[in-house]
Amino acid sequence: MPVTVNTLNHDNFRHSVNIDNHELFTDLPKSLGGDDSAPSPHDYFDAALASCKALTVKLYAQRKDIPLTGVTVEVSRDDAEEQKGKYKLNVKLTLKGVLSDEQRNDLHRIADRCPVHKLMTTADVTIETKLSEGAFSQ
């Protein structure tokens, strides 16, 4: 499943992001010259972690018949040292429902085992960018 990003207008930074039959948008914040009309790539990175944790916890609770009625995952970032290779994400996990301490601890543990959390913290990611032979325009 490829993700395709396309320029919408050469006068600004807003782009469309197409994933299968879903269309999202991305932009830069005003501080970087964008219009802040959509989430930035960093926002989507952080959102990937939050959404994976929420879905993983919900799926696990459903499979284990844990009476979870909802989950909220709030991610905030500290990117002050990103240029030094440090990017810190702080996660606040809120579990809803009448849950025992054991169930809460189990769901907390499972949240940190979501696939995106593992990918962000343990995977050796390789990225190869190739220049395609696209159309030239002036």
C-alpha cells in the first residue's frame, strides 16, 4: 500500500496525502512559512503512535473480555533536541470503564507493546529514495 503525497498549489506548502482510498492533508506551521491548514509531518508521526496505542489497547481488551468502554491517548512532544537526534514523546493514557488494578496494569503494559511503539523504539529503519522519471514542467 503506497502512500502518495502531491503538491496542491505551487504557492503554498499544503499537500494531499493519499493512502488507499483515504485522503488527508499536510501543511507546515506558520512558523516555518506554511498556513497551518493541516497537520505537519511531525504531527502525523506523533498521531501514528497515539492511534496505534488506542487501537491496540481496545483490541486487546475486546479479545480478553476486559470491560474497557473507551481509551484516550494524548501525545505531546519535546523536540528541543531533535537536531541532536533526540525526540521525546510523552504519552498520557486514559482508560475508561470499571477496571480492576490488574486490568489497568495489563492494558498499560499492552499499550507500550503496540506495533508503532516497537517500530519507533527498536526497529532499524532503512529508507531508500529514488528519483523517478516524471514529467517536466516550467
